[in-house]
Amino acid sequence: MELLALLSSRDDVVVPNVKGALKQYTVYPLKTVEELEDLYSNIPLNLLLIDTSSHRLSSVENFLNRLDQDRVVLITPEKLDRYTKDNLPKSVFDSINAEAIRTELPLIVERALERHRFKNELRLLKQSRDVMPPMQMNVINRPEVEVFTNRYDSVPSGRYIHEKVIVNFAKMLTASFDMKKLFNHFIDSVMEIARVSRMSIMLREREIFRIKAQYGLDPYLAENIHLTKDSSLAVWLAKTGRIMNRPVNFFDSESVNVKNEMEILQCVVSFPMIHKGKLIGIFNIDSKVTEESFYREELEIIFVLCNYLAAAVKDIDLYNHMWYQKEFTNNIISSMSSGLIAIDRNEKITVFNQQASEILDLRSSDVIGSDLRALPSPLGDILYETMETGNSYRRHEVVIHPNKLPLGINSYRLLDEEQKPAGAGIIFTDLSDSKKLEDQNRTAEKLKAVNDLMSKIAHEIRNPLTSIQTYIQLLNEKRTDDDLQNFYTATVSHSISRLDNLIDKLITFSSTQNYNFSKENISDIIIEAVAYISRNLPATHKISQTPIDKLFFVNADKKQIVKAMYYVIQNIVDRTSDGALITVGAKAFIRDIFAVEISISYEGEKSGPQEIAKPLLDIDNLGTELNIPISQKIIEGHNGTLTITSDNGVQSFMIKLPVLDRRGSTISYQGGHFAEP
């Protein structure tokens, strides 16, 4: 740890440039020579940097002459000539132009510090030749103390006071998680044991030990000086776990470095702060204000307090980490756009965020801590099921009673460290707006379909009426051509038939039908439908019927079922080429009910469910486009279904109708057996 002093009043240029160039060192900026002399007399400075632009060389010459050799680097406004350099005081190691601070100053400082290290090595070599006893290592058990000068005696009195200090400090550890209060209480406790002039608490932050609390130190030094984890003092304390007294006699570079580091820290004793075998901090104290020696018991008590302090620091770090994690989680939960609810294994609500409160119109303070039954149905049931069975819901929609509030829900199970159920949670969103938007879209689609339908109806009706009007006018001219008159009559008749057919379809499609139900044989219905269709089928298409070998009865309006089959076949004719064969058949179908399935099959263009789901796609062919919707409406009015299937190029319209028993009731099929009506 190297401490450099910078004498300069140019805070805008020189000071920031020097600090930027010497980031690896601690640089103490000073404005006056008096401040520099005071600092130098109290703290061992490795190197002095003097800005001659703000302080003339003549004003500091007396001070420079009192310094050791090679202790100063001058920062000059311009490069010095050789003559001026040769006449500088011996304490000046080198000079540098102010414009070259960023580029050249780090190299000059490193060379100067290297020369100091070399001189220290030479001094150690000379000392090793002297006939001096080696450094005395007197070990005092519990704690072990490195003693370089003398032996510590036991404290003559005050044991009760010291025990009281330990008890009070131990109580403080369990009562507060405030690091600043802890440090202040620790310093006060040490002061009750031994009145020292200075002390500092250093904690490790990654690779560096920094001062976190101090008494009697220069504030700037306390804020800026630090020890690396590889510094001699830190390495020795981490390795031995013993108290270090500042060396007086030394014979190696490590002891020299320890002495220098402790002098910069302005301490005579350093205590390790050990937690789980690792050095997490260093506590330093200077001499007593009375200049008396420390008693052994005083050091032992301070050592014990340091161990307590180390444990407390780690506990507070853990507490703060958990607190920040909790705050971070709470901030995320509270800022979520979705509602969040969680329960523990005791079925108590532990989380109920702000969005959940707004969606469900419940106050968090009223819900948290209460039983899950306090939640509106079915939220509590979902949470319980998820916790007990592990069954998670994904993109599940529910309706909350009694307000019929639609929610989209995802649930998840909470597990403890042993992978056992510890609770459950749900994340949900209010679907009210999306449901309203869907309803609006559906309404808009319906309105558009109705508008298109009305437009096409007007067009479809206008065309035949125009033809009728034209030909009636021609008939009134009393033409004698019989063939032409027959043509006019046939055209008018066809137009009227077309109008009648279209109006019939529109009435069937748009109005509620009153069906004349009766018990009908399905074979009779198919025979009558095929006969009717054959009479009206174009010559380009053919129809056949597959025989039915069993007797099935259905509750139906025969005329309407025939009409539904006719419209389906009309749709097939419109979408198939000439020569297509249409086959009509029937068979039994058993699922939830016993039903008969009428199939109308053909080979041709593939149809799909959209043909039923989205009618009126082609407004230019309104009559054709109404066929399937009308058929579906008629069949659904008979409690049946109309579906479309495809198999190996064969397309089929499937009409399913419930079968009646001999008493005229629908036959149910449950659990593999026919149920009694």
C-alpha cells in the first residue's frame, strides 16, 4: 500500500490528471505547505508530488532539504534543463512536464518507489550482518499475540468492567441489523476497555480491505487508503489468525512492509476478524492516550470482540442480502400487470399483490394471512388442487362468481428443499376487455354479413323482377309468334320459381321453424329424398342409394329432412364437375346416444368445417351459399348434427339423428350399456 501526497492548488487540471494517472496508488491532495509538513510528520509518505506552478520551488526549499533522498517528484510547467536539475535538492528524484502527467508520471513514480524498495533491501542486508538477536516471538495463548518489543502484563483491575462490556456488546449484536450502529457501538466498547487515540475497522470487499468506520483518523485518508488481500499485513493476519504488534526490529522485507502499512494506518496493533476460517476484516488501534502499554487481558477482550464483530458483520450482510432479495421480489410482484396469489402448506394466503387486489376488488391487508376459502370461487379450489395433486392449469379460463368476471389462469405448485409440496400459486389476468373486444368483433362480423346479405337479396330479387317486367311488356304488344310467346312465358315462370325458391330459403334461414315431428322410418325418409332429388338433379350428375338392412326410427319432420338433404346435394352439384356420382346411405352410430348416421358422399373438391362455420362467403352466389347453413339449421332443430369428413379422396356430409325405441323415446348409451329411458 503506497501513499502519495500531492501539493497543488490547481484542482481543475493537475489534481484530476494525477489521480487519473496514478489510480493504483492512494493520492492525498494538499493545498498548503503547512498541511504537507503536518501530514509528513504524522504518516509515512512513500512519495511527494509538488506542483511548482502553484507553489514556487523557493517556498518549499527548506522543507525539501529536510527530506530523505529521492522522496520528491516535481511537476513543472515546462521541461527543466540539465543545469536546473543538477542544482535541485537531493530529496528530488525527478521532474516531469505538466503536459506529460498522463503518459510519463506512472513510470517515474514506479521507478522512485522501486529505488526505495532497493534501499530497504540494502538496509536489511546490513542489519543481518550486525550481531543482533532475532526478532523475539513471545506467544500468548488465547489469543496469540505477535510481540516485537515487550511482554504484555495482565490488567491489574477492572475485570468486572470488561466482562460487562462483552455482555453489553453481545446484547447489541442480537438487537440491531444496522451496520453503522454496530460499528459505533463496537468502537465505544473498545474505548471502555482501552482509551486509544485512533482506531479503524476495515472490511474486505472483493480483493480490497477498506475502512468502514474509524476514530481519530484523517477523513480523507480513511476514505481513500486501503489494503489489498495480498498486502503483507493482510496475508500475515489471514495465515496466522493472531494479533499483530507493529514491528520495531525487522530482518526481512515482509516485516518492513507490515511496519509501513501499519504506520500508514496509524496503528500499533492489528486484530484479525475471522469468520469460518477466512479473514473478512481487520481492526486497528493506535497507542493509548496515556502512552501506557496494553495489558494482556485488554488485548484478549478486544480479540474476542473482534470475533463477535466478524460474526455480526456476516449476519448483517446475510440479512441485508435477504432483505434486498425480498424487496426486489416484492417490487416485481407489485409491478406485475397480472394478479398473483400464493398459499403455504397450511392453506394460508401468503402473497396477494396489488394487481390481484384491483382485479378482485379485495384489500391485500384483509386477505393475506387468511384461509384460502376467503378467495372467490373457484380460485381457492384451483390452488388447493394444484398443491395437493400437482395438477397445474395452463391458459385456463374461469368465471368468478357472483360478478361473472372472466379470468385467464396459470397455476403452479411450490416445492421445498426436499421437493415436497410447500404451497401453490396462481397468476391470472382479467379477460373482461378481451371478451368485450371479441364480442364486438363477432357483432361487427354479423352486421357485415347481414349487410352483405341484404345487399345480395335486393340484387337477387331485382334481376327476376326486371325479367318479368320486360317480358310482360312484350306480351302486351300482342305478338302473334307462338314460339316467342312460349319463350316469354317460360322465362317469366322460371324467374317466379327462382324468386319463390330464394324467398323460401331466406324464410327458413332467418325465422324460427315449427316442425311437425312424427315417428319416421329412416329408410322411408332416404327413399323419398332420393326420389325428390332425382327429379330435380341435373342430367350431368347421378345419385345412388345404399340399401339399409335394419329398421331405424327417428323423431322428424320428413319434409324438412328431405329439404335439408336436397340442399346438401345442391351444394355438392355446384362444386363438382360433370359426371360426379353422389351416394346416399345410413348406418347405426353409438356414442353418448344411439343414433343413425346418414352419409352423402362424393368424389371431388375437399370440403372443410369452415364451410359450416362461416356461411355466406360468396355473396355473388347467395342461393348456393345458403344451402349448407339452412341444412345445418334444420338438422340441429331435430337434435342432430351436420359434419364434413374426408377419407381417401371421398368427401362426406354426415347427418346424425337420434334413434327412437319402440315407445318413441331416445335411446341413451352410458358405460357400455344402453340406458333405460
